[in-house]
Amino acid sequence: MSWMPDKDPVAGDRKSCDALELAVVPRARDIGNFEVRRALPQAKRQMVGPFIFLDQMGPAAMPAGIGMDVRPHPHIGLSTVTYLFKGAIMHRDSEGNALEILPGAMNLMTAGRGIAHSERTPDAERKSGQQLYGMQSWVALPKALEETDPGFQHYPEADLPLVRDDGVTARVIAGDVFGKRSPVKTLSDWFYADVALETGKSVPLDTDYEERAIYVAEGAVEIAGDTFEGPQLLIFRPGDRITVKAAASTRMMLLGGAAMEGSRYIWWNFVSSSRERIEQAKEDWVQKRFRDVPGETEFIPLPER
């Protein structure tokens, strides 16, 4: 997904839950044919673990003949995570990867020293129409690995651990959650899980990770007597034991990981610990030094500097 800064999400009050550091109400933004809600980054918090960007895509109804068309654009210094609840997206990148992203699958594209990709509605869904609904996030890379080789990992829904227990369903997308470990290979210590709760059901938020958050995509949760309705990002203090109870039927993402070694610069689709490296990436895109995306003839120009 291509990105430019916009108005910051709204930071909420902590209420009475001492473990809660920040509540963020994401701002809606129309990016053409559908709406996204952006929770990270924002003025009071750049990252949760390595998560430096967090968007909810949709839910959006795309009628027949209408689709999403994110033309080829570049990334450096990050990995993108695309995870769908509904719909399909056709991914193509400059490393030659081309596949449909489907609900429940983990799709991790590591930009490293540089990659370009496009995201479009597949032909069949464009013809018939579809509901598009999901999450897209960026994970900053450790300083020592910012210039790693680009690559793409795809794990279908069936390959990801699933936890089911009396009104609780959780898919472990990355890291260790609820005693299950995802097969996804990560370059730093982070976790990500898709959790559905029936009303009144509860789950713990593991204390194993230093930085932790919950993104309530739909429904509402109760924590220490306070209720938080979605969409909302809840960021917690390290170490505190948290119990999350569904105040209504709820879909949420658990996310976080080890704190990064310092902040990052972020401009357009580039993330780096070095301003100079971002300037170089800008010039590389203008001068067409990024590899082309096979099958694509369009591209997104560098925004005005």
C-alpha cells in the first residue's frame, strides 16, 4: 500500500485501566473506491514494537466493474503485512512474485534495500464485485537488516496455527500467541494474531512481549471495567497482565514485540534510521533505479518534495 502523511488519529483518555498507555481512534481516509482507517503512526506514538504503520481497509463494497488499483510504488527498510478478512488482492512485485492474497493468509513482503509492488483487484472479483475488508501494516526492520535482500513470504490460511475454545477463535499470524507459534520467519521479535470473541468471552494478552497493543476492528471490549468500542487501537504498558473480555461480538488484532533500537524516519513509502538513505531512495525512484514489476506499465510518481 502507498502512503502519505495525513491528519493524526485521535488519542483518547486512559480511563481507569492503569495498564493502558494510550487509546487511539483511527481517522478515516478515502484512498479511492474504498476507505482506510489509520491508527499508526501518530503524534503520540510512532511504533508498537516494530509496527510503524497500521491501517484497516474497509469494509467496502466494490460493485462489478470497480476495483482497487494501487499502481507500482517503492518501499525500503520495512516489511509489509497484508491480512484480509474478506475479498482478494492481486499482489505483484519487482522480485517476480505474483499471487492472489486471500482471507486468513499471511503475506509478508520484505523491502530491505528496495522493492516495488502493485496491489489490484483480481480479474474475477473485478468482474463480479466483492467485499474488501482487512488489515495492512508495516514492520520496521532492525538497523542491521535495513538493507537486507528483498523477498516475499506467503502462508495460506491452513498453514497458520488456529486456536479454538468455547467462543474464542484465534489465528496466529506471526510470533508466539496462546502457546502456538507461527511458521512465518521474522527478522525481529514480534507477534500478530487475528482473534474473534463471542460476547462475554475473554482472552489474556501475553506478558512475554515488551510492547503490546490491541486493534479492535469491530465490536467492543471490556478491560478492567472500562469498555472500548471499535475501531480503536489500545496500547498497553509493558509487563502488566491484561484480560480482554468481549462486551459484544468482537474481531480484533493482537500485535507488538520487542522495542526497536531508536525511532525511524518515515516519508511516503520509505522507512529508515537514516534521513540520507530516504533521500537516496527518493532519487532512486525518480531515476528508475528500482526494478520493474513484471506485467505492469504504470507507476506512482514520487510525491512533490
